Amino acid sequence: MTGDRRELVDWSDAARVAGRLVAPGPTASRTEIEDLVASLRRAASRAVEPVVAATGMLPADGRDLTVSPLSTVHVIDRARWAQAGAASMEAMTAGALRTASGRAVPLAAELASSAEVGAALAFMSTKILGQFDPYGGAPGQLLLVAPNVLHVEREMQVRPEDFRLWVCLHEQTHALQFAAAPWLAEHLRERTAELVSGISDVSASPWQTSLRLAAFVRAVYAAVRGHEGASLLDGLLTPAQRTVFDEVTAIMSVLEGHADVVMDAVGPSVVPSVRSIRAKFDKRRATPQGRDGVLRRLLGVDAKMDQYRTGASFVRAVTAEVDMAGFNAVWSGPQALPSAREIADPIAWVRRIHG
């Protein structure tokens, strides 16, 4: 892009930076890699039926899930995830990162912003096990990051087939959420675009604005993809933007908490070692060490644990009152989504929705 058409972040540049910075994954033989890829594909397919049974949800378009896929499954490496992450965020912020005043964005400032975002994507690419991306074309793409799955299951010493299915249960729950609520992807996109629009004129200097935007975009990306980014946003948001940000993180708390509840609710009849996996996984993600722990805190990733816990607590409290069918009213439209206050007070949501 040139002149005033240049956006404050060039997502293709960010993806290239991320690709160069991505740390190598664990070593494995060709046979191990082939088995891992095939196993993850099987797990993604196997996860659909128990997710539907546990949630009582179906795609709004009425598709037959035995014939049409719930998601398009891609087993990928870290660099490919970083590219997909950049493309997804570009789709979510399309047009919102141009300068509102029409001023040209300095090329050097754009490159600096893109490099910062790319570095954040590179780090996150080593942490993501799986991700459902509703912006990757119908019916949405399920990205399973093979080297990260292999690394974590080796580190935790869990049964590989069980762990891979457990991961896929979480991500296919996300796929079903967006299929059952086809308005949800556009609602999130609109709210994210509202967050980032106007940030370009916060500062009189385009260079200063670009540096602020780099932190802002990383934090918003983190929040929308399930990594609470509030620690990066302190001092950057206007009161109106803070309201929208709180709304977005409330939505993500519900999505993540619901998926966490479902992946455990299927029980040992589906994932025999589910309780052991959950205990080991929670312990692992609660105790980051060394440089990794510092980066997690700087990027706000640690706060994602609160998002999981708060969202899961909301889902459990609601289902205790009105069962899962009553909870599923949350997918009926934007007006049914809980506010940040209702996330902390689930009964208030139950009263508002169910009377």
C-alpha cells in the first residue's frame, strides 16, 4: 500500500516477520510426524459427535454433520499458524487501520508496527495447540498446531490419543458455537473494528501512533483469540473503547469457558484419561518458568487462565439453574450475550433472559 491507503500494520509483513522468528518445534522422525498428522485428523473427526451430544447444539443452517463437515481441518506447523493468525486479524480489522485524517503513514513506522505484531505472533505460535478460525472461509477452519501438541503431550506424559481428542473437543466446540450462531463472527468483527478504528489519531505524530497501535493491536488480537490482553492496554483505551473491550472479553470468556466445560463433560467414556489430563494441563499452564513466563506476563497471556475460569464458572452456574438447553439461549443473538457484569453474576443473566 502507498500514501494514505497504507494501513498502520501490513499483515503480510507481520506474517513474514513471524515466520522468520518462529522457534523450531520438537524433533520427530518422519513416521512419528505422519502418525501425528493422521491421529489429529482422526481426533478432529471423532470430536464432533460427543460435542453435539454434550451441548445439545446443531448448526443453524441445518447441515447434516455426517455428510458436511463442522469445520475444515488443517494440521499445520508454527509458521503456518502465524500466517493464518495474521490473515484472520486482517479480516477482522479490514479498513479500520487506515489513518482517519487521511495522513500518509510513514513506511518506517508501518514496518516497525508490523515487526512488533509479527514478533507477538511468533511467540504465540509456540503456545497454540488448536484454534478455530471463523474468518478462514466457510465453514471455518480448525487449525491444529502439530509440533505444539507433540511438545505438550511429551512434557505432560499423557496418552497421546486421549490428549489429541481432548484438544479437538475444545476446538470443535468453538466450531459448533459459530455454526449455531452464524451472526457471532460478524458481531465480533464489528466490535473489534470499532476498537481499533480511530486509534490512528490519538497522537499528533504518525510514528508515535504506530508504536501505540502495535501494542494496541497485539492486545486486541490476544483478547479476541482468547488471550486476555488487558495488561497491554492500560492507558491506551478511551472510556468508550474500554466498554467495547470489556464486551469483547466477556464474549470470549463465554466461548472459552463453554468449550472448557464441554471438553471435560464428555467424560472418561470418550477420553479415558480426561481427569488426569485436566489436572496435569492446569498445573502446567499455571506455572510458566523463566523467559517464557516473563513473555507470557508481558503479553497478558497468563490472564487467559482467569478468562477460562470465569467463563467456565459462568457456564456451570447457568446450567445449574436452567440446564444446558437454557444456557444455549446465549446463541440466539447479540442481545442474549452476557455483559461483563453478568459474567460475574450469572443469575442476573438468567433473570434477564429467562425471567
